[in-house]
Amino acid sequence: MGEQRVHLPQDERDMQTFIRGLLDDVKALDHMLHNDWFESDIVRIGAEQEMVLVNVHNYKPALVAQQALEDMKDYPWLESELANFNLEITLNPHVFKADCFRKLEEETVQKLSVIREHLKAYGAAPLLTGILPTLRKFDLTLDNLTPKERYKALMEAITAQRLGSDYELRIEGIDELIIKHDSPMLEACNTSFQVHLQVSPSSFASLYNIAQMLAAPVMAIAANSPLVFGRRLWHETRIAMFQQSIDTRSSHKHLRERLPRVNFGNDWLHESILEIYKEDIARFRVLMNSDVHEDSLAKIESGEVPKLKYLQVHNSTIYRWNRPCYGISDNGKPHLRIENRVLPAGPTILDEVSNAALWLGLMKGYEKMHPDVRQVIGFADVRDNFTKAARYGIDSTFTWLHDRKIGACDLILQELIPIARHGLESQEVDSADIDRYLGTIAERAKRHMNGARWMLRGYTNLRKEIDRDEAVTVVTAKMLRNQLEEKPIHEWDLPHVSDLQIYRPNALTVGESMTTDLFTVRKEDIIELVGELMDWRRIRYMPVEDDKAKLVGLVTHRLIIRELIKRRKEGVATGVSVGDIMISHPVTIRPEATVKEAMQLMRTHLVGCLPVVNEDEELVGIITEMDFLRVTARLLDRLEEVTGDR
């Protein structure tokens, strides 16, 4: 999350002070670039490992990050993240040569093991995944925000910039997700494995453009984020989730262009890193001020290397998928890095390091083959490829160099792995490690299997047998078990119902169990229509809604039968409307209520269903006694599997 010592601008003067400091930092950076202050005789790599914490009994998010951090306060490499169910490891930088990837893998394994041991006391475990399949919308309330001033300030600052009334997600894959949320906390869905490459100022523009070009195929083979709230969306849904979760824009009648704060970019880089920083200052309002003040120009004047605090703070609130970074090495010299934010966390550490090796090898390989990729591919194609990779992952077809159409797996096997190998060899990376990590990528491509495809295939098969919540729980349990064994994704068996011995729906919510594919009627509809619909769809309860999707009543099959019998006995002609017979004030429930509360409510009021409404009384679902029977039947089946008794 960047610099922690920040605050919201208190007033106009505070804002102006920050902007002056920001402009001074740009001038200071410009001076350092033109006067050769930067470290350029060494290449280092680094990474940050984000993770989600899960309860080992029900595989839902475990809100224990703050307690775990307190227990592990002696480990400076462990940091908080936005939500109280996330943590982040900062991994050591390594010189890009020899056994750097093996060291990166071993260090990640060791540090994750330390976290795993400490989390046992809380009945929790770390899980590596782009988006946790069992995450629920109500897990993403501000109540679960990590209690640090920076995160609170960030949420408030983004919300203050919002032009619309709510944050809205609209993502369509196999399924569709359309929801509104009242805060930017949806951002906390995403966890990644962020890889850094140190570059010299003279090669920054060239390498940044290569990174942009490579984002699509590297993401396609690494995709690991297809399930959100039980919906099958994009193969790498993090891309859409992150952009839309903090998107403060709203639609307009006029075609005014506004970039979201999470963006891929809209053109090549032509000269230097300064182009990015200047564009971001021009396009995006300042959100936060730094608590640490620095006169960067005065430091330049005295020959000191400035930390560029104002520029660092502003850069940390703009989320490019390839992000420019400025830092100071241990030797006191400034350096530049490109941070790859495209790669998701998981499925295993081996998979993650293999993704990093592929990307870093390609960066060096293409630098030698095509130092100016602008000559061989258009930026429009690069950006289009990026969106395709996010949507379709390993199934994508790209427009590649010289306008060639090629599938992701063929591109990886025929062109990218050989180029990556050449790039890694040029950095004198150990040959056995090159074989290990690029071999993992090759097997993925040959078997057409990565994390996203494994989850999509597994979840789809499970849904034929079990309900949504149990299916995502099985998927998550299987992921956690395979990660402990450190088996790469191409060796994983698809998840099966038997992979979860005990299913605990104790805290299952109405929102997770309700039916959302609703058939509804209006007050003015005739009851004959309702009767036919109930017969066709084999349903016993039908909500009545108005033209604003608000619940106004409920019709049951019993009411329909009773009215039809009454009309026949009385010899009255048909033409009765829904409004004449409906229950005008049915008992309802909120989606965040537990299933146990729903069952109690139904028993108390002797009803067989509950329409589910949100805080605005909009109809969002329905839960019936049949839903409870399905849950009960599955629990009995599992009990039989565990005990062997019928």
C-alpha cells in the first residue's frame, strides 16, 4: 500500500503545500535523470507476496490479520493490507543472476511457513489465490478495514472523489455480476504476487513498453481469479474488480474521456519515466498528503539523494498494472523499477515464481530482440490483448507482432518460452532453475490448465451436485490442501465433493443460499398467468414487485388454488388480478441474515418462504423450505460419508 505516514489534506493551504512539494519532486527527479545520479550497473529483482487468511473449519475469510501481526511484530517483512483478512510479505531483493529464483522461492516458502505456524492459534491459514472463492459481499464492509490511518484516509479520499451515488460492479463471464457497494472495499478482493525489475534510466522507456506488451500473454498463462461471490466471471477478474471497485467516475451524456485510477495506460512511453508521473499528476487529483515533509530541491542542491516523498505518496494512489517505482538502494544511490502488478497470487509458490521467471526472462529476451516494440506492434493491439487475457485467460487469441493472430498456449510454447530462456541465460541464471520454472510454464500450456481453468471446470462440475456455497467451499479446501503439498497447478486433480469431509454451514447467510433467478409478477397481472407460470416453472411462491423492483406482495400456489376453487363454486368469471389476492405485507428477511435466523422466522410465522429484500426494500432473492431441505440432505449425505452409517 506504499507510504503509511499520510493524512487527508486538511484545508486548501495543506493541499497547496503538497502540490508544491509534488512539483518540486518532479524537478528533482528530472535533475537526477539528466545528471546521471542513478544506479545502472546492476540489475535486481524483488517481489511482494499478498495472501488471504481463511478459517480452516469453514474456509471463509478469517478476520485475524491484526492479531497475527501483533504476534509477529518482530518480523519486519510482514505487513498489513487493506482488509483484516489479508497480509503481505515483502521479499528480499536479489541480483538477477545465478540462483535468484531458487532463493526467491525458498524465502517465500520459509516466510509463509512462519505465518502458517502463528495462524494455527486462530484456527486460520494463509491461502494464495487471486480472489478467494468463499469471499462474500458482506465481508467487504468498512468494519473489516484494517484499522490504520492510511487505509481509512484512502477510503475517505476515494469516496470524496466519487461522482455517482454508489460503486457499481458490472462483470460478465459465464455468469454475470451486477452489484452496488457503498465503499471502495471491494478492492480488498484482490491478492497478487507483485514482481519488481530494477532498470536503468536510459532503458526505462524501452523496457516499460515491453512490459506493457507482455502483460497479456503472461497474465493469460498465470490467470487465477475466475470466481467472485459464486459467479464464474473473467479468468483474471482481478483486473475488472480492481478498476471498478475504486472507479469514481459516472456516466455522462457527453463523450468526455476520464481514465480510472486503476488503468493500463493509453499510449506508449516515448522518452522517460517522467512522462508517466507528469500524466498522473495532470489526470488525477491529489488524494492524500505526506506526514513526512522534505525539500527535495534543497537536498539536490546539497548533493543529497531525496526520497521524493510527495511523488511517492501520489504514485501510491494511482494503480497502473505496470507501475513505475523510485527507490534508494542500500548503497545510497537512487534506482528505478518496473513493478508488475498483473500476476495473481497462487496457485502455489512454485507457480508464482515460474510466472516471475517467465516475465523477467521475456523482459530481457525482448530487450535484445526488439528494443523498440513500438515498431512491431500497435498500442491498440497491446491494450486489446490485455483485456482479452483478463477475460479469457489461457483461451485467448492475441494479435501479436506484425499483426499475427495466435492462441495463448501456442504463443507461450512456440515463441515466448524460447525467448524467456534466452533472456534468463543472458543473465546467467542457473540452467537447472531455468528448466524448472520454464518447464512448469510449458506443462501448463501443454495441458491447457492454469488456476483459472482449474477453478472454472471444477466449480462447474460441483454445481451439478451441490449448491453454490458448498461448491466454493470445496474448491477452497482443495486449493489449500494442494498448496500445502506444493504441487504445481498442472498436476492438480479437479475438486470433488469428497475433498471436503465436513461442511459447516453454521454461519451460512441467506444471501448465499437464496434463489436469485426469480420469476415475478405485477399487481395488475391476472391470476391465470400466475397459475400457468407456477406450473411451467414448478414453483410454489411468486413475489410481486413494482416497476422499481421493490417488493409489494407475495402470491402462493395455495392462494391461487383457493381463488380458482372459489370462483368455480360461485360461478364467477375469471379476471381476478394478483393485487386482489396477494399477501400485501409478507414476512421478509435481509440477505446478510443467517440461514438459522431465516428458519426461526419461518417457524415463528408458519410460512414456507421468505422474500429477501435489501435496505431499500428492493427484491434481491427468495429463500424457501426447499432450500433448507437441500442443505439438510447434503449434511446427512456428508455425515453418512464420514461415519459410514445410514
